[in-house]
Amino acid sequence: MPVYDYRCNSCGQRSALFYKNYSDYDRARDEGLCCPNCGSTEMTRLISRVTLSKPGRDYASMSSDEMLSVLEGGDSREVGEMMQQVGQDEVMGDPVTREVTERLIKGDKPEKIEKDIGPDLT
Ligand SMILES: [Zn+2]
């Protein structure tokens, strides 16, 4: 659902407008947006924090370089999520990999997991 933030040029009121879908948005834009506070149609669209807040990164569409930078970033939760998303069935079918991934997501340190699981990891 598209959400857009606007600021009224006349009264400075900020409002977030919700649309059921993009054609609704197009229609509203064609008809002219108007400020709920003063009725002015001089509205400036702001970059919405709502649309920027990510529900999770789309690791599957990352390049291998980007994945590498996530791995090197050392954020174990991020690494775990990435493995889960990218790993799909082949990798996640492996019980060791699955355990490692789940523990990374829970926030366990990779070194600790490696110690617990032992040489099987590699
Ligand atoms: Zn206004």
C-alpha cells in the first residue's frame, strides 16, 4: 500500500496520505491533493520514512559482491537472514547449515556456533 508524506506549502502541516493502490494514488494526484488542515492544494511530497523503512533486505537479488560485504560486515543477524533467504532448499535442507543459520538469526556469535558444532561446520 503506497503511503506518501506531504507538507503543505501554505500552513506547513505535514500529512501522510494512504492509498489502496497506485491507481488510487494517480487519481488523487490528478484531482489535486489538498491539505486536510487548510485546504490548500500546494502540497509538496516528502520522501516518506514509511516507504524507506525496509521490511528486510532482499538478499536474493543481491550481487555476490554485496553478499560478501554483508558477510564481512560481521552482523551475524544479517548474515543469518541472508543465508535463510538466499540458501533456499538445497542449503537449508542441510541440518548443520540450518542450525547455524537459525543461531545466527538468534544473535549467537559465529565463533561460538563454530565451537559448538565443531569440525562438521567446515
Ligand atoms: Zn495547509
